[in-house]
Amino acid sequence: MNKTQKKKGNIFIKTLSFFAVLFSFIFITSCTKSFCTSQDNANRLYATYGNIYASNVEETDSSTLASENISRALEEQKNNRVRLYSYLTQGVSIDRSHPGHSFPLPEKSYLEYMNLKVDSFVESNYSLWSNGRIDTLSSNDAKAICKHVAIYAGIEAGKVSDLFVNMNKWHNEAIKDLGYEKVPTSGYISALQSYLTFTMSSSTSCISPTSQNYDMGDKIIYIEGKSWKEAFSYGFFEGLFVWPFAALVHYISNGLGNTGWAQVFAIFVVTILIRGLSIYSTISQTKSQERTKTIQPELNALRAKYPNMDTDRQQRQAYTLEQMQLMRKAKTHPFRPMLFLFLQLPLFMFLWSALQGSSALASGKWLGVSLTTTVASCFTAYSSTPGALTGIIFFFITCAMSIGSNISNMAFNKWKQNRGIIPAVQNNQAGMMGAGGMTKMMSYIFILIYIFMAYRLPIGMNIYFYLGSVITIVQTIIMEFVNARKRHNESSNTGDGSDLAAIRRSSKHRYDDKKKRESKPLWR
């Protein structure tokens, strides 16, 4: 095997590892569940499209919109309805998997018929929200929520049913009462529901311990409260981790007034909590790395003992056996850093699901940008995205901090190798998959993944990445300071002089020497 083949093989291993981690990440994130109920989705749909049975395509309803941005919100709702009917009547597609259609618009008699059904439904069922059986609301608020449910969902056995139950039921009744010629086809109804379902598929910000209105962007949306007990119905880990994290963000944000900075502080608290839960793995990983450094001379000698192990199978087997015995004796393992990264990944997924699903976080604006705005939209829809410049600038800051946190430990190791504090790793092909090579490779892989995620995820998650990176850098500096003190004390106690040259080059030792020189009598 020549050098070119070896180089290609290493590049292949790096590429394969990168995509394996990336696909694993995408698979795990796709398993996170939405806490949005049918009532939540009905409220979202009404705030987005208004009454789909309105006779005027451009008709809007400001009853569920934020008053401070009402003009822009009304314009957005009108544009959403125009896009909806362009999809249904003019063949304008959503994407390649959702081609548009060419159905005629419903006749006025059908729309009037459906509106009468809605009004009758509201008068018969709004008390479910006003007397406490579902939520306790004022009469007007109860009628507003009931109208949303009437248009986009329904009620069965005293509870909000699945989406479009009323729509399908009333459509069948309209066929009997009005006749086929005045009623939209089943294809129209199916296409309408498909469009609405697709546009709501990304709505996940529905985790709230209490039922209340949330100012999300330009719309005020009523989100149904979910108890901790109810959270377990979405999944065991959703109840054990996701809901508590989101509830913590909710109570901190509400307690500090939902100012935007309140949400940032809530993310900071949750980040500290996550770091606390993973502190054992971090300390264990750091100790393992330190133990690996202490046996580095023996590992280098072992590689020199088997110079042809890349091409000689017997030498490679003997080298691997002796390497594992040596690392077992030192209580370390070359793949331990990677193992801890994968053990921490599920915890990160739960936190991500909590921040993504938090209604309180979705209602916050920080420096003019909504915390649920994705960085990608800041780039691709700059002119129409409020606070896009803030999102773009913070994205680059987050990437810089993520790179710094991942390479800080490698930089310290390089600094110590250059000064003889720790032995240098021999540069050969076998070292690629050793402890240092694997750690370095995984660091580069995760840098690329962090940048990819930061671009695709909301600003709120970018804040989490930024805070996590700052904590990692501070943690690395503190751990290095502790290890330096430990090396100094061990050398002072043993007196073997093994690390004396390196210690003398440390700032602490230079400071101690300076104090001693200044304290000497002048006649000496």
C-alpha cells in the first residue's frame, strides 16, 4: 500500500465518519415529537389563514393578531390566503412533491352554508371553554377559540377532535342539502387539507405548562396547557426530559417579563443545567485524555517497534494487542472521547426538542429578531425577515465560538508538546486512528456539524450553541490551570526532575523565581 492509497483511505474514513454522524443526527432529530394538539393547530391555522369559508379571498381577521404589528400581520394573512387559493385554482405548487391544482373556487352558496354551520357550532359549544371543562376563558375569548376549532377541527365526546373533522362532516351534509353541482369536489377538499397540513408540519412550539396567549411573530396564538403527566403520553423521554426543560424556560421567561433577554437568560440557565448533568462524562473524558498523554512515550515506542504494521498483518495484530494492554493498564481507551460525544448526543436532542417546542421561547424577540427565526431564512429571505441582520451576525459569532471551543483543547495540547510538557505524538499512518488522531478527527467533524445545524436551526438554538461554546472554552482553561498546578505539585514533591524543564517555562515558576531573586540579600 503506497502513500497515495493510504491518504485516500484516510480521507474515505473521515468522510464516512462525518456522514455517519450527520445521518445519525438527522435520524434522531426526526424522532422528536410535536406537543401541538388539534386545538393548538386550529388556532395556528386561523391566525395564519383566517376563515377559509370567507366569500372574499382577501378577507382578513385581526381578532387573533398582535396589535403592535397589525398592519403587517393583516398583510401576511391576506398573502397566505392568496397563496392557498393559487395552489388550489391556478396550479401553483408548494414544492416538487406538492404540485398545484386547477379547481374552481367554491360557490357563494356553499361558503354561506359552511359559515352558518360554523356559527351554529360556536353557539352550541363555546361553553366548553367558558365553564372550565376544557379551559376557563371569558365569553368572547371562548367563542373565538371555538370558532377556530369549528373551522379547522371539531369536537367529539367533549374534547377537541382531530383536524378537519367538521370540514369533512359538513361537506358531506352540503352535498345532500345543496347538491353536487354547488359543492366543491372531494379532490378540492383533499388538496385543501393537504396544503394546510403541509404548512403546519413545521409548527412545534406548543409546549406550555399553562393555557395562555403567546405573541408569536405578528400573531397572538392561544396554546393549550400540557401537564407533566400529559407529557408522558407523547413519549417517555418527552415526559422525562423535554417537558421539564421547556417548562423551566416558560417559568423563567414569564417571571422576567418575556422581554427577549428573559428568554436568553432562560436558555443560559438550561445550558448550565445540561452541563451539570454531563459534568461526570466531561471530567472522566478529561482524565482519560490526561492518562493517555502520560503513556504517550510508550505508545510512540510501540509504534517504532512495529514499523511495518500498515502492510504486515501480524505486526498490526501484535501492535493492537500490546496497545490495548497498555491503555487498559492506564485505564484509558482510544475511542472514549468519541463514546462520550455519542452519549451526550441524546441529551442534546432532548434539549433541542424542548427549546424548539417551547411556546415561551417562540414568543420572544431578541434585538429585533424572533428566537424561532431560522438563520437560513435570514440569508434567503433577508428583506422580508425582521431582524435578519442580527441573525446573520450572530450566526458568524456562533460559528467562531464553536470552532474555538472545539480546537481549544487541541491548541493547549500543541502548546504543551512544543514546550516539552507532554510528549509529541509520532506522525505516521497508524496514529490516524489513535487517541489523538480520533479526537482530532471527531473535533473537525463536529465543527462541520455545528455549522450545518447553526445554519438550519432557529436563533434560539444558536444562542444555546454560543453559550455552550463559551462554557466549553472556560472549562478547558480551568481544567488546564488545574492540571498545570497538579504537574507542578507532583514535580515539587517527587523531585525527579522529569517535568522540571517544562515547569520552569511556566509563568508560575517564572513568577516564583522572580520573587526569590528579589528577596535575596544584596551581598549575595
